[in-house]
Amino acid sequence: MLKLYTFIPIRFRLALTITCIVAGGILLADWIGLVPHSRGHVQQGRIGIAETIAVTGTALVEQGDIDGFQASVRALAVSNQHVRSIRFIDRLGRTRFETSDHDQYWSEDQVDIESNLAVPILRAGEDFGSLQIAFTPLDTELGIARYEIWGVLAFVIPLCFIQVSVFLRRMVAALNPKGAVPENVRSFMDTFAEGLVLMDDQQRVLIANRQLGDVLGKDPDELFGKNIDSLGFEIADQGESWPWAEAMVSQQAVTERILKLRAPTGKVHTFTVNCNPLHGQGVMATLDDISEFEENKARLAVALGIAKDANDAKSAFLANMSHEIRTPLNAVLGFTDVLRRGLVSDSAEMLDHLNMIHRSGAHLLDLINDVLDLSKIEAGHMHVESIPTAVIDVIKDSASVQTGRAKEKGIDLNIHCRTDIPSVIHTDPMRLKQVLINLIGNAIKFTERGGVCVQVECLPYSGDLGNADAGRYTHELLVHVKDTGIGMTEEAQTKVFNAFIQADSSTTRRFGGTGLGLSISRRLAEAMHGTIDVHSEIGVGSTFTIRLPVTVTEQDLWTPADLIKGNLVDHYAPKESGKLQRIPNKRILVVDDGEANRNLIDLVLRRAGAQVQTVSDGQQAVDAIRKEDFDLVYMDVQMPVLDGLSATQVLRDEGYHLPIVALTGNVMKGDRERCLQAGCDGFLPKPVDLDELLATSRHYLGEADSEDLTEIIPTLAPVNETDEQKTPVTRLDSAESIHTTLPTDDENLRRIVSDFVERLEGRLDGIEEALQGEDFEHVRAEAHWLRGSGGTVGFQVLTDVACDLEAAAQGENVDDALAVLHELQDIRSKIVRPQISPSEETVSQPEPPSDQAPQQSTWLEGLSAMAAMARSADENSADASAPVEQEDQTPIHCQLPLDDPEYLEIVSGFLERLGGRLEGMHQFLQQDQLEELGNEAHWLKGSGGTVGFPEFTGPALDLMNSARDNDAEASELHLQQVMDVRQRLVIPATSGSVS
């Protein structure tokens, strides 16, 4: 109670005291009789009325005028509002008369001088009777006056309190010493960024500015009179007393003292305090809030530590990546060079080299994918799906991918289920497989003896994964990847999931890797609403556990635990390179409006052992399925007449349940979901990957019963090195002459190389002139041309230097560009130009000999075309007043094995139709039929890559998007890009030439 009293303002306390004094005086006056009472006056009046009636009645009775007596009584009862009723009773107790209902108001028990009075009536000195008078109750008649003095107090106390409070407020305001400070001075004090406070010699606050009040959460006027020590300051330096007390005692200025204060908001403020004494009468103090500075200093220290750690980690990562990337890259380049030069003795040796190139390329792709995946995750561009997933198949496939590595190291790789597992869960199968492959691969990498065991279990959801929508989950899937490897310390376990970090640097040197895999895996697991934990012991091994929340209903099927177990290494069989997997001899329907796509898929599936029928639109597919039975359908999504998704819905509505796999060039997020919602069972993107095509077919049709493998015919023969050909250099690193790597014993190639070398000097002079005029666009275009053309004609050393020149031109750096140009000029001085006879100067492109392979013919055609375009560019640039950007003129070869007649027929058919389709695109553009133009571009986007010309995919996609956006100008630009690609095609000898 006392504490509450101290919170009441002084003005109210004084008002309450004065009010109590006034109330006490009124009570004292009432007690000693100084205050009159209305109740007594009313009682005396009623007694007087009763006596008057008694006297008058006695006189009338003495005269014998009983009727007059009765009339007088009734007249009184009517005329006096305080009289409720009157009754006259004779001496025998009989009622002689009464007014109103007397019994209602009269009570013998309540006869008093306030409400009920009885007076006698005499005749001849004897008792004649009694007159009973009932008055209204005194409390009802008095109203509020019946409370007498208490009513007075109830009125006086609040009125007195209010009046005194108002008076005191005005009086205190008039007497406030702060009024001695002019208002403009106070406003000036409020403009200071620091807190200002003036206190007296008792350290009581006299004046404070707005800044100090804001920190304390109070109005500055409320601080008046308070002791500054009570405001909550704390000494935060080496001082032993308050700075203002020290200044008052020493009468010297006290500076740079540090105090802290916890504000009402909970924030801790740090102040630099300076105090100056005022001639023994008080102290002026300034408080500079340095909280933000202190916080920034602390944050900066933490950030510097983090930045240093990150910089050290990334430096180590880059050094490691340099080694990791160069190792497989050297293998790819080295063995490719061996094959390119034909330095192999037999096909078995060539197959070994190809396998090494493939393994090194795959390893290099894994390294790059790790870096790109981390970048996508950190940029927020990594999306995960939630689709029905056969989780056991994903786990088995993930482990099976690593069986080869386990076999090579002589360790076991087992799968074991501790509980029954749901047959299907909703998650992202690709990301789950990526995480599992990473964890299993890490386990195998760090295990020298023993083995790796993948343990799977499904338990009721524990709810400790921190998901906002945890209520929708019923179970959690746990996959434990347990190894008997080197193990980790507890410190290493705390940082092993950080990007760029492995357990220690010796781990990187011994086992390799980027240090990104576990970081990516954990982030992917978190994106799937799960997590990854690790438990490890040095010398014992490690266990990584991925936990994913899942929803399982009573209708879902479960796979018994005893059906999933075993050592995968025991069943491991290495894949045979150069083989084509076979599929059962079952019926497959291929639906695609692109003839080239149909023919290619038909060829591959028939070669693999299936019976294939093809149609060109969805309506034909529906008609064919109604007439005949098929085991599998590959359905293109976008087709004329009836598109693939609509055809699928028609078939599903009619009750057909055969598997349908969608083929589409649309691979954006959500495209898979649309296909599955339409009723498709699977999804394959275009251009179609042949391995995925066969794997999908085996998934729906099963394995072939007959021989599993059939040989693939080799597609390319190595180019034999001639006596004149010399080993190339990859950069100008010696004073030796530089020769082309092309076989210059062929007169056509010799002429092409000679023509290139002859014009190279002029192009370099043009670059130098452009640099002098700072025409960087021309320099960049020339460097881009040289980068592609130099390598094509056998001078790979020009490619790398041209890349540097293009980069310098892109950055508009004249000094760097001149340095690179001088290097190119040095290279040009060492290039040996093949000698050609005068008759070769005007030789046009020859027809290939009848015994020459089509691939070499097309190669010569492409190089000749490129040389002709180079000559044309030289002539045009010489005539032009300003340099123009040179387009990429690198010849484009088909990536399919054209020595196979059936593949050659497919490609030739595509090229024969290409001219007409492109002409139709031009007409659609001119007629502003952009929707039809977009449909044609969609056909080219899928068909071009499928038949081995992926260079069409990007421009065709841009053309399709711009056409569907009704952007005619952009469509014209992208159509020209498509035409440019077409002009660069190297056409197989049987398919005509590009016009």
C-alpha cells in the first residue's frame, strides 16, 4: 500500500489531505450540534397537527356536533398531503368513522411520533374516544435529506478534492523553478543529440532534455525532483563513484566516464558521461548514447572473424577445386588427343580410353554440379517437388549407383530395413536420391575396411523436426548410412555440414572432394522439411541419418522389412560400355507430330527389341488404341488436331489403364505436375535422352527374356596423323614453329588452312586499328570469330588467347587487349602456312570420292563453308565504313552416328523438311500469325535436339516464347538466329546442301 502511495503525484496527495481536513470539520460541527436536522422539524410539525385535531375535536364533541367533528377530520385528511388516513375509535373500541383504508397504513406496533400518532378526544372531562392519524413515512418525505450529514459529506468531499487539485496544479506551475528557463532555451536543449541534465547539490533533477526522457521512457517534466541515482544507471568503467558526485566533491570536470542503463523496453544503453560543477550549487551532465557504436563494434569483430574463416575456407576450397578439376580434365583432354590422333592399336584399347574419358567427365560433372547446386540453394532458386515416390526403389537405386566403387575398394554395401516401409510416400525423388548418393558415396570414400550399411525404418512422427505444419505428418522416414571408416572428432562433427569444409585439410589431400556435398545434402533435406544428423567416433566409423516427415494413411500399402535386405556388392555386375540394353518384345505406340522424333524413337526402341507403331497426333493415338492393344505409349504433349494431354484424358475417361509417358520440351516447374494430373504415368523431357528412354521402357515393360545386350556400331574413325602434322601447343610456350593439327595431305583441307593463315594477319591488323580507335565491339566480334575459327582449322593455341582478347574487349581494357594482341601476333609469326599449288587457289568445294566416308565429306564441306564465310567477312569489312559484329560461323555437325544408315535417313529427312518449315515460319511472321509461328518453333525446339542438332533448342525456345507473347519484333530477331544456325549446319552428303 505504501509503495502504491508513493506512485501518487504530490499534487493529488496534497489535495486528498486538505479534503480530509474539511470532512473532519463538518463531522465535528454535526457532533456538537452546530448543524441543524430536518427530521426533528418534521416531527414537531406532525405533533402540532395531532394536538390541533385533538383540541378541535374535543370542542365539537362537547357541543354534541359529532357530524361537524367527522367533517373536520375528513377535511384535514384531504387537505394535508402528509396525512395518509385517520380513524376515530370510541371508548368501547368501536370504529365510528375512518378516511381511506386505514388498516393499510396503521400498525399498533409502530405507534411513534414520526409515522403513527394516537390522540384522545374528551367530553365532559371524560374519555370519549381515540383519534388515530397515519402519516407518510419520514424517510420518503425527506428524500435525500434523510442522510443528513453523510449526504453533505458525499457532496463536499469530491468537490473539494477536484477544486484543490486544480488549484495546486496552477499554483505549482506558477511556482515551478523550471519556469525560470525560457521556453526557447528548453527547445534548444532538446535539439542536442546527447542527453542533458541539470541537478542540484543533492543530486535531484532540476531540468532534463527530451533525449534523456526518451531513453528513460518518461516525460522530462516527470524527472523533476527525482534523485538521479534512482533512475537505474550502472557504473560500467573502473570508477568507484558516480561521475556527478565526483564532480560535486572535487569541483572539477569529470569526463569520459562510462555508464549503462536498461531502458523500459529492455534494451541496454551505454553512455559516455561528462559532468561540470556549477560553483557548488549543482552539476550539469551530458550523456552521449554510444550503444549503437558499441554494438557495431561487437558486430564488426564477429563479422571480421566470420569473414576470415570464410575467406580461409574458400581459399582452401579453390586450391582444392583447382586440383580436383584439373585431374579429370587432364584425363579427358589427354585421352581425347590420343584418340583424335589415332594413337590406338586396337578397338579394345580405344574402348578403355573412352571409358576413362567417360568416368573423368562424369567426375568433373559431379564437381561442377556441387558448386552449381550450392549456388542455386544460396540464391533461393532450388525447388523441390512433392510427388508420389516409390521410396524403396529410390534407396536401392541410390545404393546401386555406388556398388562399383564399393567393389573396387573390396568393401560390403548392404541394405537393411528395421521396420516395414510405406510403398509410396510424397517427396522429391530426384533430390532424395541426390542426398542418398552423396551420403553413401561419402561413406564408401572414407571406408578402407569393413563396409557400408544403409538401414531404413519408418517410425511414428515425433514432432521434433520444427515444421510449422507438423500436424499433417503421421510418420517419419529414417535412413541411416553407417560406415566403418575413419570417423570424426566431436569438433569436426559440428562443422562438417558447413560449405567448403571437410573434417580437416588432410582429409582433402587424402580423399579429395570439394567439401560441398554434406552442406548441399543438409539444405536439400531441410527443403524437404527434414534434417540430417551425424554421430561418429574416431576409428570406429560414422552414421549419417536423414529424417523426413511423411504422411501415411490406413489405405497405403507397406513393404515388409524382410523383403529388402542383402549385400548389393554380391550382385554387382559392371556396366558394359558400348552396349545397348534390350527390352521385351512388346508393343509400344509412339505419338509425336515431329517425323524426325518419331523415326528416332522408333529406331532405338526397335533396335532394343520392341514392336513399335507411330502416329502423328493425339486423335490418331486414340483411334489406334481403340483398335489395337499396346503395352506402353510415348505421348508428345503439344500436337495438332488433339494434343497429348487431352488425348490422355480421353483414354483415361474411356477406362484405358495402359502406361502413358509424356514427351515434352516444356521442363519448367509445374510441367511435370500438369502431365501427371492429366493421367500420364511418367514424364520425359525433350530432346529425349536415349538411355532414359530405354530405362523408362524397362521400368514399364520389365526386363527382356532373351539376350540382354547387343553391340552398338562405332560411329567415328580417328583422324590419322600425317608426317607433316606436328604436335600442337596449347599456348605460346616455345620458339618452335606452329603447324595445324588437320591432315594437310588432303588438298581441300590444305587450301582451307592456307586461306585462313593468309587472312589472319589482315584480321589482326584490323583488330589493332580498332583498339587504337577504342572500337571494343569490333575487337570483341573479331576475337569471337578467331576463338571458333582458329581451333576449327587446327590452331587450338589461338582459341585460348582469343578468349582472353574477347574478355579484355568486353571489359574495355585497352592495355590488356594490346598485350593479348601482341601475343596473337607472335603466334601468327610462328604459324607455318601450308604450301598450295596455283591450281588450288581457285578450287571450289569438290565432290567427295565415291569411296570416301560421308562424315569426312561433310567435315570438308563444313570447313570449306566456314572458310568461304571468313573470306566474305573480310571483303565486307574492308568495304564497310564501320566495323560490324561477326557472327559465330563455327560449323555445326550432327551428334548422331551418321555411319548408321537408319540414323542417316532420319537426319536427312529432318533436313529435307527443315527448309520448308522455316519458309513457313517466315510466312507466319509476315502475316502476323504468331500463334502458328510459336507452334512451329515448339516443333523445332524438340526435333532439332532429338536428331542431333541441339544448337536449335535455345533459339527455337526464344522464338516460341516471343511468338506466344505476341512480340513480332523479338520473333523476327529469334527467327534470324534460327536461320543463322541453319546456315552453319554441315549437311550429310546424301541430304543435299544448305541454301
